[in-house]
Amino acid sequence: MTLHDDAQHELSMLFPDATIGLAETDPEYWAAYSDFAYGEVLANCDLDREDRLIYQLAATVAIGALSEFRGLLGAALENGVTPVQVKELAYQAVAYVGVARVIDFIAITNDALTERGVALPLPGQSTTTPDTRMAVGTAKQKEIIGADNVDSMYANAPADAQRFQRFLSANCFGDHYTRTGFDVQQRELITFALLVALGGADSQVKGHVVANITVGNTRAQLLDVLTVLLPQIGYPRTLNGLAQVDAAAPADS
């Protein structure tokens, strides 16, 4: 089997100098996979290459795919994704998959940037301080998921669980969503990609479908993210994500 022209072109843009082992050891499978992932899939979405790579990188972090992340990272840095953006998506992932998983991806990123002559640390992107993170984070949280919803979360949380609401406001939103490097629309799509790829977080996926719509993203954008994640995360997680999109942002009848 040989690759179709569209898939071959995309691979040449992403990995111009790479020798892909599967192309040598498993040529039939590699051709079929590549035609699907780099041809058919991309023909059915409107994301540009930079955005697509950002959401795919986020998904590889969520599923713990170190080798795939390393390969995509090189392609991303050669195709318009900035060092700050790579670092920011990794930092944001900590809020959703935990530092125990993310730390190895930050190390891989640091190695890749150092090899490219990028000086570390990168310029800081934080816009809050220890004194402002709670207030600013709560305001950002209300902007994204609605003031009534935030107030209800606090009101309905038992006294011994209030800490988790404070953590969400000050840490998840105050420490992460207020950073520069991405705007809030991009951060919500990154979060959607992380949660869908993670699996087992259907209620959070549904909540962030609503949040995406609230901040100005569209059902079409969410479907495009699912489309480009499919080859990496498989059908079960993709279809679970689709079910949450259909539930919270249904197609126009």
C-alpha cells in the first residue's frame, strides 16, 4: 500500500526529516493509519495545523503518551506553536490530570527547547499574586461557568468540603486560567481535549462543553477537536465525548 497524496503531504510538513519505524516494519498498517489520521480525518475538520497540534499535545499528556508527545512536540515547534504555548498547555494539564503525570512532559519539553537553543526559564505568564488569586480566580470562574453556578457550588458544598471549592476558584481558575499565553477560548478547548482524552470524567466534559459555549466557542469547534483526537485516543473516549457534546450543545434541529 502507498500513502495518498494528502496524507503524504501532511506527514512531510510535520516530520520532514524523520524516519518512521512503522513505515519500515509495518508498512501496510502504517499506510492505512496514515491515510486515515493525516488524510481522511483532516479533510473532515477546519482546525489549522497549529491549533490541531495544541489539542493533540494536550491529549497525549492526558493519556500519558510520552513517545507520541515527543514526536508531536517537534512537529509543533516547527509549525508555529510557540514554546510559551507548549509550556502553558502542560501547566494547565496539571489541574486536570495531576502533576505526577505532567512532570515528565514538562521535562521532555525542557529538553526539546534547550536543544533548540531556547533559554529557560521562559518569561512568566502569571497575572495574579498570592493576595489576588482567589478574587481574580473567582471572577474568572464566574465568567466561564456562570455566577449562579459558582454561587450554587459554594452554597451546596458541605462545610467540611468547602476547601475544594476554594481550591477550584483560587488554584484551577486563579492560578491557571488567568495566565497569558492562551486566551480563555483556547484554554477551554484545551481543557475539553484533556478531559475527553483522560476518560472517566463525563460530567466534567459536559460541564466544559457548556463552558466552551459560554466563552464563545461553538459545537463545530468541539466536534473538530474530537475529530483530530480520534486517531490518538480511540473510539470509546471520542464517542463518550461526542455524547456529552450532543447532551450539552445539541445540533440544531
